[in-house]
Amino acid sequence: MDLVKGLTKGYIYVMIAAVMWASSGTAGKALFESGITPFDLVQIRVTFSSIVLAVVFTIFSRSLMQIRIRDVAYFFLLGGVVMALVQFTYFYTISKIQVLAAILLQYLSPIFVALFSMLFWGEKPDVSKLSSLLLAVLGAYLVVGGYNLEILKMNRVGILVGLASALLYSAYALLGERAMHRYAPWTVVFYSFVFGAVSLNLFHSPFQYLWADYSLNQWFWISYIVLMGTILPFGLYFVGINYVRSTRAMITATLEPIAAGIMAYVFLGETLEAFQLLGTALVITAIVLLQLNREHDERAPDSVRAGSESRTC
């Protein structure tokens, strides 16, 4: 009975996190339409998230802020370069194309990781993995309107940046996974934001948004993205995977693009054509298949798992 309650809690936490992440994309699109640039939003999001997390950890868990000096350069690469670029390309894509399409493009990152693993880490391609790759490619082609030359031409920049965002997120996932072999997930997330904030504020006028002429409504949605679209969903997701397997959590998190599509339709009036909806289903199916295959690998005998894990270090 306790196990069932724990699993239920885990799935609920992950589902809430997915909906919150989806809402941040919709809120971001609304902010872009009101005049805020993607770079400004990313700079504010990363900086304020760093400050809030620093205050919380200082009060409740200072140990999460401790890292080795020799790892500073690694975290700068992870946060100051890769994560900063992920954040910018993600929101830039949202500013250029439909919210659901932008999120689905970034959801291709597990597909890129799987492809990388097969090409460079010697993982054997099987029917499930190859099927996932084919479904993902076809689904992404339909989602971005590849069947319609007018849609494809209109969204060309957004699509290319969205694919770049997925590749960058794949790199972030691989680098972050390696960091999590030494540190708690919250430590990795915190220093990703910290070094991302340092990088973004060096690249652009620091704290210039504090004297920008933003309206109260804009500041409300900015605060929403920082708290409800960043910090709280990360927390809920990490709590959730304590109750359910990470692979199942990832499958559950595919609720995000579905929720994003609904929110974008209700609040922004964005609609998808039938082929785009079919593409959405194909991408989500590909991710589910890939995660189920990964879960099967994790349940393999220790000798098999050890070989797989050594390639991810």
C-alpha cells in the first residue's frame, strides 16, 4: 500500500512539474509578443533563479553549494556555455514558431543522445531504438510543417535554432549526468544557473532590466517563469524521481508538450494542422519507446549495466 502511495505521489509530482514547464513556454511567448526579447528573458530567468536558490540553500542546506575547486571550469562549461545557450535557443525558438513545436523540437534531445550512444559509445542499435529514431524524425518533420513549403519557409530560422537547442540540451544532459556522479542534482542545477548567469551578464549589460520600463503585468509573468516555470518544477521533478524510476518520470514528463499545446491554444490562439498533431503523437511515441528500452537496459544484469555505465562517465 505504501509503495502504491509513493508511486502515485511520484507521478503526480512529475505531472505537475511538466505542466509548470509547459506554462513557462506559453508565458514566455506572451512576453515576447509584449516586447521583451528572448535574451532579456533568459538573462532575468537565470539570474533570478540563481539568487533565489542561493538564498534557499544558504538557509536550509549549505552543503548543496559546495563544489571542488578543480570542478569550477567544468561547471563553467556546463552552465556558462552550454546551459546558457540552451536557455537562449529554447526561448528564441518559442519566439519564432509555435510553442508546442518549439518544445517538441527540444524533446528530440533523448533521440540525439541515443544516436550519439550508438555512433560513438558502441551501443548496439535494436528494433526499438531504430523505430524511435525513425518515428522522431518523421514526427519532427510533420510538427514543423515540412509537408507545407509555406510553413517551412516561414519558420526556417526557428526550426534551425530549435534543432540546435535540442543538440545543445543533449550535450547539457550528457555533461550534467557526468556531474551528477559526484554531486547532488540540485548542486548541478544551481551551479548551471550560477555560471549561466555570470556568462549572460558578462555578455550583455548586467541587471539592465532593473531599470527597464517593464509593466507590472510583464514583471508578474517574469516572476512566474522564475518561480513556477523554473525553480518549483525542478524541485517537484527531483522529488518525483525519488518515488518512480527516472525512465518512467521522463515518459510522464511528455505531458509537457501536450499541456503546452492546450495552453497555447487557449491563451495565445495557436492552432495546429492535422499533420502537425500526427507529428506530435509520433514524437511522443518515439520518446516513450526509447525510455522503455532504456528501462529494459537498466534492468539488465550487473555485468551488462556496468559496461553501459562506463561509457557514460
